[in-house]
Amino acid sequence: MLNMITFSKIKTPAMLLAGFLLVACQTGIAPEFGMVDWYISNGTGNTMSLNVYDKVCRQSHFRIRVTTTEQTPISTCANSAGSAEIRYQRVGGYSVSENPVRNDVVSAGQSLLLQ
């Protein structure tokens, strides 16, 4: 009797966890035109963070930290031409007029220079 009660107490959370993992780990559909790897370079002299939105896969990349000393690699979905279509904006401390949302197209291996 004791073993049956202990088993049922463990069984319910374990089944819920297994169900959650199966839902959370579903494989997505691969991007139609693959992925494109490119870089973000910071030309401002100060470390900054960016929010980048992938317009092809409709996916957000929040608070990407971009230092002044190295290029930050990023991978996004490619469009039919093999380029990344993105929208980006600086994060924190800047007014909207000083920090507008920008749209850009970046090719594979290219570096997007922020100033």
C-alpha cells in the first residue's frame, strides 16, 4: 500500500514533466532558405546591447551585448537571396528620437557597423 501511494505521488509530476518536455522540444520546420551567419560591430566606443528582430523567421533576439573590441556573431534566417533581413534597436538609456528602429539587409559574413 505504501509503495502504491509513493508511486502515484511521483507518477503525476513525472508525467507532467515528460509532457512538458515533449511539447517544448518539438522540432521546428527548418527555414526555407537556411540560415545566414553575420556579425555586429560596434563603432561607438561604448559597449551596448541590441534587440534584433529576424524579419524572415519572425524571431526576436533580445539584449545582444556588443563590445567595442570584437565582432559579435549572430545567425538568422536567410531570405531567397541568402541574406538576413533584420530590424534592430539599441536597448536602454536612449530616447526614441536618439535611438530609432532601423531596418537592414545583411549578407553572409558581412559585418553590420553600428555608430
